[in-house]
Amino acid sequence: MNVENSSELTRRIESLKRENNAVILAHYYTTPEVQAVADFLGDSLALSVQAQQVDARIILFAGVHFMAETAKVLCPDKKVLIPCPEAGCSLAESCDAKEFAAFKAKYPDHKVVSYVNTTVEVKALTDVCCTSSNALKVVESLPADQPLIFAPDRNLGSYIQKLTGRRNMVLWDGACHVHEEFSLERLLALKREHPQAKVVVHPECRAYIVEVADYVGSTAGILDYCGRSEAKEFIVVTEAGILAEMRKRYPEKNFIPAPPDDETCGCNNCRYMKMVTLENIAECLEKESPEIVLDEEIRRAAERSIRNMIAIR
């Protein structure tokens, strides 16, 4: 998209937001031009909280489908739009609700902790949700002798299991395609090229990637760490969309995206997040569609698990 078209679309979106009393929530993994039109930019936890607080008739969620569902769960009286309903999530899709219900039935004494990267139907089967920002706090809030099911990300679950030492935690076998694909060999080569760089890693990555990290945390945690650290260079091992916010906040620092196994790719991108564009945002605001519509019984069950998460301090 050329600069002129981008500027015109941005003006159109801003006008439509005013006319329709709409706000845009966007995730750090969307493209820089999408992030630029957002009223609120954040990770899953921040956006979940923000969704409850916005004073608007319409919430447009610039992100993937489960995120818009989460906003609708928390804001049933607002119209929640998603500009690209086809923008799914490999992690959410790795946990089918019917299969998960059957899995859960095998462990009747277990409480369920589910990552927010799940469908609303899986959230409805969950006792308390978590994000990568608060997964440790959520698990530690539950009695140590309480058996748990952790879903759907096996890598985040394994990381939390290691930190807590909990042996009574069963993991669902799911994963994010972006964080699964980082190459240890190419990451170590980058470290040799940049010996002063700090390696910052998302906990959805495989254990052998996490082991070489200087810092492990959520997107928001990684951003904060890079600001606090005296280092001037960072190798970033998460979805590359976060680089735009990093460079905006800390222009004096150098951020290097870690490479995936596929040598033809320069960095790891979530193909679903990149499906959200200025064009489909503008069209969505004009038509006030596609809209997220949820079954009320499922919405209420999912709301309980999300609010249980938010209540943990």
C-alpha cells in the first residue's frame, strides 16, 4: 500500500470512528499501520481489561477471532466487530471444544486453567483463564494440592510447571505456529554476531529456546524489560509485529528479530494477525459488520472464567 492510500484510509477510519462512536483495540502483532489507527494497543491481558472500560457504542477488535470473542464476552451490551473473521489462531484451533470436553472428563478432580488464546466454547469449560502475563500468578493462586489441567499451549504450560514445580498439572498438547518455528541454531548464530545483545523470549516458545533467554515474558513484559535494561541491543524471539512498538518507545536501541527455521523468511510473522488491514477495518466500520454474536449461555460461562482471572491480584 502506498503512503497516499494509507493516509486516506487512516483519515476515513478516524472519521468513521467519530461518526459511529467506535474505538479500535489492536494487538501488538498487527501491522504498524493498523497499530497506528488504534485507540488502545496492548497484549491480551491489557486489551481484555480495556474492553470493559471503553465508553463507546462499538468496539472494533484489530486482532484475531478469539480476541474479539473475549471482548464480546466482557461487553455483551456493546457491538463488537472483527474486520477479518477469517483471522483465526493456530493455538486456539489446536484445542477443539468437543475434544477438550472429553479430555476434561478424564480428570474430574482437576481445575481447568486455560490461556485466553482459546475459543469462547473452551473458555466456557474453564475455571480460570490466564495470559502469558499472569499465568504464573494464576496457577500460584490455586492450592498447591489442587490438580490442574493447563490448556492449550504445551510450551507455556511446561514453563509454568517448571517455575512452580507442580507435578499435578496435566497439559493439553497445543501450540502456536509462530513460537514453535524459531530456530535454535540460527538464534545462537545471531548471539555470536551480537554478543552484547540480550535475548528476550516469549514463553510460548519451545523449552530449548527459553533456556537461552536473558528474559522470558509476555509481549508487555518484554517491552518493559527492554526499557529497564541498560542493554542497547536485543534479539527478539516472538512475533515480529512487536518490533514497531519497541522501536517507537526506544528509538535509541536496536531490535533484531529472531529467525524461524525457514531460511527464506526474515522473521516470524503470524499470518492471521497480518490479515487485518486498513481496508477491511474501514469497510467493517462502514457496514458495522462482521459482528461477533455469541450464545448467551456459553458467553456467561466464559465470562466467569475471564472474570476469575481479572480478579486475581
